[in-house]
Amino acid sequence: MEDSITVCQDTEEVIDVIRRMITERSLYQNSDDAFYVMDMGYQVKMVDQWKRLLPKVYPYYAVKANPDPVLLQIFAKMNFGFDCASLHEIQTILNLNVQPSRIVLLLRLCTKGLTDSITGPMADKFGCPRNETSHLLTLAKNLDLKVVGVSFHVGSLGATADSAEVYARAIEAAKNIFSEGRALGFDFEILDIGGGFPAKTTVNYSTLDFNEVVNIISMSLDNEFGNDGTFQVIAEPGLQFAMPSTVLVANIIGKRRKPSKGDPMSDESGMGFDYFINDGIFTSFLKYALVPDVTPVVKPVAQIYANVPSHTCRIWGQSCAGNDVVVQNCKLPEMNVGDWLFFTGNGSLYTTRSITSASPTSNPLCGFVHLCKSDSE
Ligand SMILES: *Cc1c(COP(=O)(O)O)cnc(C)c1O
């Protein structure tokens, strides 16, 4: 694991590290495999922000967002909790010597309908509608079940983009459910405000500002619960950590020119290119195949001078599958086989390992370089 960690100079930019890693990997490992660069300084800064901005909310990192072992170790050392979704994730976290009490595995309130603007898989797939909570609580009481709290998730990937108010509405609803539950004699111990927190990234993730979300959450908790210290408030941030901090670097292994004018892949000069890279939708780009409204952002690793013309192109994955298209339509200067491309905002895409691996020791799909810088932006 050590040799996956690289310490860089404060003056070095991520692109400099990418170029250096390409050279080093080629010289010392004879490798032109695709790899990731993850900025660990960003993670540390975000953990600090959480502690400073939301001191009353205990964060549990959603492991499925990116189960990278170095990232998990940093969270473990910085006293984060872990939100696990499978036995394998629980085992991974226990192997880091994390106290089981720091792992959370919970009535989930559906945030859809609480404001007009909520859409998206998290808010759609899980949770019970507000008008069913009384019935469910009574049912739980009759069945002698123990209900310990309320959780909600406002939705990932820009689902909350319209308004941070959804957190206020959900916390207000949670307060009413707490009252109903307590009236029935339940000891409510937990309010889980879920994930879906925004982060600045180069992909179209969310237009919400984290500071605004934080202010609304703090105000709502104060308004609804005041000094009620009888329960714990937790959150489950995932993509906010995983997504903006990671860059995928891939090599061009094939090229095809599409010269015919009128072809939708050709630009005005009649030139268009297909490029094939050594990664694809079955590995790093799985998430993009699942979330079609988010498109990867791609750039050449080599320095491009202003006067070099760019051409319309399509980027294909390396598999034999006909639908393995990574980017349908983008503009790049003419590239050649052996050249490198990098994709930003890819951190959360490295998730197939947590979803598919039956074995905890399965190999990573790609190399992973962890970048540590003392003054990370
Ligand atoms: C995926 C998930 C999260 C993390 O959501 P983000 O949108 O990545 O912040 C939190 N809680 C649960 C239960 C999840 O399944």
C-alpha cells in the first residue's frame, strides 16, 4: 500500500503528479495500465470542515461511495463513523480495528413529496411516505418491535439541486415522527440525515452550496429540537468525499479516423476520431452507464497549445461490448495511440469492487495513487 502513496511538493499541481506517475509507472513497473490519483488533502480538509461546521452531527462515511483502503484508513484515524451496506463492507471496516459502535447499518422517511423539487433514485427507491409513519409506528408497537429513530436521504447526484430547504422539511417531519414515536413509548435515539451533500466538482453534480446546506441543517435542528440532548444526530456523506477528489488516467490503445463529411462524428473540417482506451463502462465508468445525465469530463494529459485545432470525437471502452462508450461526443486535439487522457470527478466510480466482490482480497480494478500535499486546495 505504501508505494501507492506519493508525497508531492506544494508547488506541484495534480496534472504534474499525473505526468510524473505516468513516467514512474512506465519506468519502474513497465505499466501503461489505467490508474487513479486521489487527493488525500481534500479528504482531510473535508473531514475538518464537517467537524467545524456541523459539530452536533456525527458523520458516518458511506463506504459504498468509494471503499478505497487508504481513504478508509484516513477516516478511521480521523474518528469518522462508517455507513456499511454489506457484510463485506462491515468486515473491511472491522479489519481496520474500528470499534463496531462506529459502524451504522435504520424507519427511513421518504423525502419525495416533502418539497416539489425532489426526484432521484435515493428519494424514490427508499423510505416510507410521511402519511404512513403513524400507521407503521403503531404496527411496530403492536408487534413489540423496537424503533430507535428516523432516517432520510434527500437523493444523490444533484437530486437536491433545486433547494437546500428539503433538509429543513425533512427535519421538521422527523421532529413530528419523534413526537408520535415517543407518545407511543419508543425511546428514539437517532436522527439520521443521510447523504446527498453537495461538493464542487467538474461534473454536473449539484448546484447547492455546502455552506448553505449546513446553515439550513443547523437552523432546523435548533428550531425543531432545541436543546433536546436525548438522541444523536448522524449523517452519511458519500459522494461528497469520493467524487471531487479523484482523477482517472487512461491510455489510448486504439484510434480510428472518421473522414466522411456529414457524419455526425465529424467536425466542420470533415475530421472526426474514435479513440479506444484501456478502461470502460464495465469498470471505472459503470456509474456513468447507470446515471446517464452525468457525463465524464475528459482532457489530454499532454500540454496542449492554444493554436492546436480540436476535433469531434467519441471515446470507447476496451471491452468487446458494442455499448461500451465512455464519452459519446467531445472535442479533443488529435491524439495518438499511447497518449494519455484524464477524467475528473471520477472518485465514486471506483465502486464495482464493493458491489461485486465476493472476496475481500480481490484485486483493485486499476492502480491507485494517493496524493498527499501539505497545502491541498
Ligand atoms: C449511498 C448512501 C449514502 C451516501 O449518499 P451520497 O449521496 O453519496 O452522499 C448514504 N446513506 C445510504 C443509506 C446510502 O445508501
